[in-house]
Amino acid sequence: MKKAFSNELYVELQSKHIQERIEQFDNKLYLEFGGKLFDDTHASRVLPGFEPDSKLKMLLTLKDKVEVIIAVCAKDLERHKMRRDLGISYDDEVIRLINEYEHVGLYVGSVTITQYQHQNSADTFKTKLEKRGIKVFMQYPIENYPHNVDHIISPEGFGKNDYIITTKPLVVVTAPGPGSGKMATCLSQLYHEHLHGIRAGYAKFETFPIWNLPLKHPVNLAYEAATIDLNDVNMIDPFHLEKYGETTVNYNRDIEIFPVLNTMFKKIFGESPYASPTDMGVNMAGYSIIDNEAAKDASCREIVRRYYHAQVDYLMGKINDQSLEKMQMLLSQAGVDAKNRKCAIVAREVAQTRQGPVCAIELNDGHLISGKTSSLLRASSAAMLNALKYLAGIEQDIELISPTMLHSILSLKNDYLNMKTPLLDIDEVLLTLTIASAQDQNAKKCLEALPLLKDCEIHSTVILSNKDTETLRKLNMNLTCDPKHATA
């Protein structure tokens, strides 16, 4: 796939722009950080060349000035909300984020628990964090938030919240997922900083939608496709258009909330530093696109993938009719046909002549390879072995793993661990291949070919297991499935 994005230019422009925004205020900026900080694989798919940790690299250029606050909603802790892509709860995700930030040298100053009403899970989590030496602050529900501005900007509103003591000029407010209270945390801090005589600022950093691309650009449509469950809608920013006569793109929630935010800024500062939602942003991604056609092509591919994901989510009851209809509309707006996904076409064609599920992989050289379910392997595992043989230059009929070894693993799973899984998953096959590679050069060559699967497309005629899905994610392969449950 052609490179569409200059990561180096992006890091340079973004760092410079944030530094300018810090200096706009009293050397204190609260930056609401949307999206994923160090594993933004969506951005890397729609903007080839964008590295998943680009935003992290940008922050590391400002490391000495950065402090991180992680916001997590007490209601999400109480209901054990999960981060779907990683399969872990929000409290575990907060711990993971703290470890990841500290590992790269970013200072995590504190965690704030929002919407706190003395929930048991929140109290337990607070104790757990404090035992690790993490400072924890509380924010409380505010009646009629965000509309009753006079009440919000008062001792009974933001004044009830803990004042989070920070020491760095740039305070990055992030969270384990949407709806965690990042914006409310920033605004509460502006209120408290003002009481302490500090004119702190607020800005928002979200990569998508990209404000200086057209409204219906595939990159922006792909963002809508990725957030159909949130019902986000890209819109022309009417405030920016009225003030500057310039057409820019934002999304409905920011546009709807801006009049309230503007009033809050005026109540706190006496005047608002911003004339539009676009003004609040610090996103330089649009200026770093170096091949617009490549970005369009990559984004159209992503919209197709999101369409398949939506069909599966609908079958699983994770999205409703309205979300599925919106996904179909986005396909139409992008001018793409989901039926043209090559690996899906091959998988279905092979499935018509074989009994059972089939997986097909489109490699980066355009070659298409399939695998079918056997008495030992899932279709996904068979396709993986076939693809690795091709990439390693090994004939398909050469045996890499002895059936005796595979039967032994199945026996362990079924007879001793009571797992009752009749077929081997991808990770089990790769582990077995690793053992075989100690004595078999062909197996070793196949393992060495694993990095070549990065960015390859794979389609299954049935919904894959969570284990296989996670393994493919770790290999950076782009999976889609037909909305059909496997029978075994």
C-alpha cells in the first residue's frame, strides 16, 4: 500500500502547535486527549505511514513539560465496563495505561474518578491505586450538567470537585474509553486554577475527523464508520464558518456542546479564547498527508472492513438497526462495494466446494491463499500455515508439524484440561511450530516470515473465536468475518 502520511512531519508540526497553545495561556494547558495514545491502529490503517504510537512520540518531544491525568467514570467501574478491543475491564486498563506511560518516561500525576457517588467498586479501586502510590481525586455528579452554567460554575458545581494538584505546563487528560469525563475534568480544573489565580487553558486533541479535509472525504467517513455505536456525525462547523468564512469539519457532539462551553469560558475568564469548536482543536494530521489518493484508497478499504464488523456486531446484538443502516449509508457515500473485498470473495468461493468454514488471506504482494477446516485445524490455523509456507518459499505439500504432535495437544486440551475444543487455534499452531523450529529449518523459515503478515487482509466465512481474533490483532492483520456462527 502506498504511503499517504508523513509521520516525521506530523510529530514536528503537532509538537510545535501544542507548544504555541501552552504559551497562549499562563504556561498551563489542559489537553483533552481523545482516541488512543500509543496503539492507534485505526489511524495507521486509514493513513498509511501514520505509526500507531505517533501521538506518544509527539508527547515525548515535550516529555519534560508533560503530566498525565487519567479519568475513569465510577459508573463504568461499577458495571465492570470492558475495553472491547483488548478484552479487559476499565480498571485494569487504567493500570495498564499507568504502566505504559511510566515505562516510556511520561509522568502520571494522578487518576481522577468522575461521577463519584461512593460506589463500592470506586472505593476499592481508589484504595488499590493509592497502595501503588498513585494520587486519586474525586469528581461528583453535577445536577443538569452541562446546561445549568451558573450552577456548574459555582462552589456547588465544580467547586465540589477535588482540586487536582499539577506541576507541569502541559496536562494531558486521557481515559480508558469514551464517556469517562475527560472534558469535565479539564473544565473543573480551569475553574479551580482560576480560583488560585492561574489563567490555565483548554484544548482538544482528537485525530478524527480531520478538520481541514472535506466533509465526505473517505478519511472522515471512515471515522464515522468506526464510531457508529456512538452515533457520531461529521458536520460543517457553523461557528467557524460564521466567524472566519472558512469551511471546516467537526463532529456533532462538539458542535452541540460548544455554546455551553463558550459560556463556561466567559464565566471563568470573563471572555472566551475560542470562537468555534475547530479553534479548540490542535490537530495537524491534515497537513501531514502527502498522498491524498493513497489516503482515500486506504480509507475506503477501512470502511469496507467496518461494514463487515458492523454485520457481526448486529448479529451479536452489539449495535441496533439504525447503526447498521448508517454503516450501509457510509458505504454508499464512499462509493465502495463490500462485495469487492478479494479475500472474502475467495473464502466464499472455496466454501462452496468444501464442507465447513474457510479462511482466505490476501498477502501484500496480492497473492491469495485459503485454508479450510480439517480434523485437526481450524480454517484460520490452516490458512495461517499455508500463508507462512508461501512466504517462506516452501512447497504446500511439505509437512511442517507432525500430526502426532497436533493430536497430543488436542488430547491435552480435551482429556486433561476439559476444554472440549476439537480443533487447534492459531496461537496453538504457532506455538507448536516454534517447538518444531528447533530441529526443522522449514518450520524456522515459516516463523521468520511472520512479520510479513503485517497489514495483510484476512476473511473468514464464520465468526472467529476471541483467541484467534486477538492473535490476528497482535500480528497486525486486518480481519473480517461473515455474520455466521461457527458450529464447532
